[in-house]
Amino acid sequence: MNNIVKTEFDTGDGRIVEIETGRLARQAHGSCVVKVGNTMILATVVSSYDAKDGVDFLPLSVDYQEKFAAVGRIPGSFLRREARLSDYEVLISRLVDRCLRPLFPEDYHADTQVMLSLISSDENIIPDSYVGLAASTALMLSDIPFQGPISEVRVGRVDGNFVINPTADELEKSDLDILLGGTEKDLNMVEGEMQELSEEEFLEALKFGHAAIQKQCQEQHALLEKMGGRKELREYNHEDNDEELRHRVISDNSAAIREVAESGKSKKERSEAFKEILNQYLEQFEGHEDQDRLVRLTKKYYHEAEYHQMRAMVLESGKRLDGRATNEVRPIATQVNYLPAAHGSSVFTRGETQSLTTVTLGGKQDEQLLDSPMLHGHSRLMLHYNFPGFSTGEVRPNRGPGRREIGHGKLALRGLKPMIPTDVPYVVRIVSDILESNGSSSMATVCAGSMALMDAGIKLKKPVSGIAMGLITDDKGNFKILTDILGDEDHLGDMDFKVIGTEDGITACQMDIKINGLNWDMVGQALKQAKEGRLHILGEMSKSITAPNNELKPHTPRIEVLEIDKEFIGAVIGPGGKIIQELQQKTETTISIEEKDNKGYVEILSNNGENMDAALEAIKAIIAVPEVGATYTGPVKNIMDFGAFIEFMPGKDGLLHISEISWEKTPSMEGVYQEGEMVEVKLVEVDKKTGKFRLSKKALLPKPEGYVEPEPRPRGNRPNNRDRNDRRGGNDKGRRNRD
């Protein structure tokens, strides 16, 4: 414990960030703890010293997990322990992965694991703003050949001023929420949502955030200096290369590859043509004593030739794989109300990418339960993105959403959410099924989702569209920005920049950069082309639907929300939920109730208008305040010798005394009423002390002609208890007194 080293710095607003190493997880290859207030993040990294046979990529895994103990809670799962990562934890893991991955050497293929744990939490400090700093520091403290440092920051804007890593309270007031990641020189990851930000404001936010990233990278260098410098990096040799074969494969196949690349064939035809060139070239190695190695290396070098030729074609001629210009969007086809049984649906097809999207509207019981340390409660808006194997012509088991599906769904939700009114009474579930994919399926989800919401009758503030931008560069400073990229252009390019928005501004974005040297001019041009493409797509969408439908579909459940006083919540629910359950069964509706802001909110969901009206009337009757002098009709609940109890309002019984049944004297209750019989009565009195209700039937009947009210017995002439005792012979005390 003598090797504990710390450094700390001020974020610029008085908050102190402390980085410590040498205390925890000392057997990891690199570890540190980042502390801000009461929030503490433990970061560890371990990497194998050898790569597995046949692995030609970086097997990097990043896992961010929040410990329930960090917020003083016990997990709500059956086992009462942390289980698989929540969607939120997966999203944060992806953000860190996207920052780190480009900064490992291309020839480093050892299994590498970065683990990030929230071990203590300050409820007002958002931990995901600091996980990138923790992960990078742990890597820089190890001997792993990581070409960092990097860091991540969140940028918000409160009252018109940009804020770095805003607190939870500040973020509530912010009109943007952007997470940035990058090195001292460049940004390599951006993701966030905003309220129709202009391109100029967006670029300004990126520059503001990058300045903070630069400072945090410098602090990591300061920590290393305190430790005497960075460790000597490990030596590795994870690739088998043959430079002579590489030169020959590239030289022999480049011309044929270029010809196919320039042919403008479809994805399938182009893929088959490239495979044919490769297979013919591999025939020369059949029967060779080192056939397996030669085939493996040839495939690797052949794909390198594809990479260079397709990039060179774009830079030299401005022509793309499908024949489009660099700023051209693929052909678009749209349709709404495609599924007659869905509450809302649409089909959006752009080139060879297609999304079938549905919108389903539900009630409070359909809310999504959130049970993670930092996200606890319910969500009324969901977007699920599905990417089956057949969409790319592959056989792939369907085993639930992976990290990619979760990430793409969240991005599309970020883009649509700012345009969905907050007062929508429904729980809204959007589902995008990708039926074809050749790049930019998440942006197809945004477009299809926007149309499906409008088809469902959700009053979307404005239509939303999304577009993916690409980048091709060379070592001479030349570059081309590509609009609406294909899958191959994403794989072979230097940037994937997704921009979502309305005609008036950006609502969400996601950017991944694979190169160093990205300059602000490139970003500015990409934003300009993205706006042009976004507006073009909105125009194509308007051919199918221009505004939300005025009416819900006939089969869409209707929702009514009734606001009641807090004191009536118990009356609506009833003992053990009896009243609300009986009401749901009787009216065939779904009823839920919650308390909020010292008020009760009763939500009624039904597909039938008459049932809805019946439920509303019943609840209004329950919460109605009895009015003295008013007439009510209700069933006889109990019959006693002295009268009958009438349920004159739901849940409210009153006494109809035997003397109030008729103007004539009623000698007995026998045969007067039967239980369940409906009786019309008048409320004549509410006892101020007990709250009991006194009812009258005779007050509703005409007074008989000549009827004389009986004179009340004078109070002074009534015998007192002593008089009664005297008449009965008195009590012992009285007798003793007389004696």
C-alpha cells in the first residue's frame, strides 16, 4: 500500500476530480479509481499476452456495471444480486468501447477486457460522464500498447451557456445532452440528443467539449509523471505476414477489383463478383504444401486491395460503389398504414435498406419497469430495434437483442423523443424490424418511426428523419464526404456520422471516427451535407404522410384520465382493491390509479365507448360529495328493526329510519323492503360529528291532506333517570336515602 499515487484537478466549476491508483485491484494489468464528490468508479484492464490462433481482429470487451450498494439499494431481482447488464449499462459500455477501440494497434489481437464499476454514487453526479476518463487511465497505467490517452465528457447547455459534465439537476434544465470522446488532437466519438440545435450551435458544442477532453488527457500524463513515466509497453507478434505475397496479391487483383467497384452493381451482384475474383485467384494454391496459410494470407491481402481501390475510386472520381454522387441519397419508397391491425405502421425503404415499423399504444399497466442503481422507476416510451439474419441474407440464431440492437434502438429513440409531446396519455412502444440492410438501418428506423407515430395519431410536433454520413481520406489531405452511406462504405470508410433532425434543427446524433486528423472543416461540411440530405428525405416521407392523423384508429384503445382529490384514492380502490377490481370486471375496462403532486390520477383504458362512459360515471359517483337536499337512488344493503341502510352513492350508505319511510306510521320493517331493492331517497342530514348520513323516503312523497305534524314532547316533561328508577322502585341508593 506504499505505492498509492493520486492526482486531482478542478473541472472549472469548483468540482474536484481525483484519480488514484495503487490501492485497489493491484493484480490487474492496470487499475485506478476516479472520484468526484461521493461518486467513485473503479476501472480495471487485463489483456492476454498471446493472441488466439486464427484471430485477426481485436477481441476487446468493455463492461460498465453499477453496483446496487453504491446507491444503498438491494436488487429487486429474484436472486437479489446484480444480474446481466441493463440496457443503460450496455449503452455506456458501447460508448467507452467506441472511444478506445480505434486507439489499439491494428496488429494487436489479444483478448482485452476493460471493466468499469460504479462502487459509490452521488445522486446528483452522473457517473457516465467520467467512465471514459477511468478506462483510459487504467490502460495508460498498464503495459498494453494503447495509443491514448482519451477521455469522455458530457456537454449540456443551461440558460444559453455550455456546461461540462452537468449535474443531474442541471441536465433537467439543459436543452442538449451530448457525450463526446476523443484524444488531445481529435474527437472519435459523439452521441447525444438535443432540442432542434442548429448545425453552427452543434459544432460550437463539440469544440467546447473537446477543450475539456484535452485537459483531462493532460491530467493522465501528470499522473504518469508522478509514477516516473509510463511502463515499458509489452512486445507482441500477433500477425503472420508475407510481404512478397502481399505485394503480388494487391498487384494482381487491383485492376479487376476496381472494375467491379466502378460497375455500379447491386450489393449482392457486387459481392458475388468480388468473391469470384478471389476464388479464381485462390485456385493456384490448391495442393500446395502450405495451402492453408497461403489461402488465409491471400484473403487478408485481397480485402486490403478492395479497401484501397474503393477508397481511391471515390477520391479520384467522386463515384461511389452504387454509381451515386457523393451528396446523393438512394431512391426512397414510403408507405403508412401497411398493417391494418396495428395502431400505427409504416414501411420505409431506402435503396437496399428497409424498416417495417409499428407503434402500439397502451395504458399505465404497460409501462416499462426500470430497476438499475441509477435508473429506478418506469418508462412510458420505448423503441425496440430488431436486426434478423435474413436482412443480410445470413443464417443467424435469434437469441434476443445484442449490444448493437440496443445501441441502434436508443439512438433512434433519442432522435424521435424531443418531437413527441410530453402530455401523451399513452404508453408508446415503437418496434422497428429491419427486413433488408445495406447500411444506415438505424436511420431508416427513425424515418419509419416518425411516419408510424403520425399514422397512429400521436401529435408529433414535427416529422423527423435521419441520415448517415461517411468520410474517405488519404495521407495527402484529400477527403470526400459521403451522403447516405452503404454498408461497404461504412466498413471501408473513416467515419460514420449519423444526424437526426427536423427541418429546423438537429435532435440527435452519433459519430464514430476511425482516423486521426479529423478537422473541423470536415465536420462542418458533413453537417451541411447531412442537412441537405435530411430535408430531401423529409420531402420523400411527405409523399405518404405530412401530419399526424386527427383521429386514432378505430381499434386503438381510448384513454381517459380523471383527476381526483387525494382523499378519494382509497375510496376508488376499495378495501383490498375490491371496488376497482369489480369496476374493471363490470365495465370491461382497465383502470389504474396513482398519486402524484398530492392529487390522484385515475386512468381508464377501453376499446368500447359505452364501457368507457360507464366506468367514468361510476368513478365520478364514487368521488362525488353527497349534497344535503339532493335525491339519490340506490340498493337496500341491510334491513334492521329500526330501518334500512341504503347505498345511495357508490361506497356510501345512509340510514333510512322506519319513521322516514312514509307519512303514515310504519309499524314494522317486515315486508317493507328486500335487500337489493332500488329505493329513491333524499339526503336530509349529515351528522357533523360522525359523518353519518340520514335519508328520507317520505320527504319525496306528497304530504297527505290534513296531515298534522305530531307535537314533539316537551323536553322538560320527559322523565329523567331518577324518575324512572323511582317508578320502578328506585335503586339501592335511593332506598337507603328513603330509609
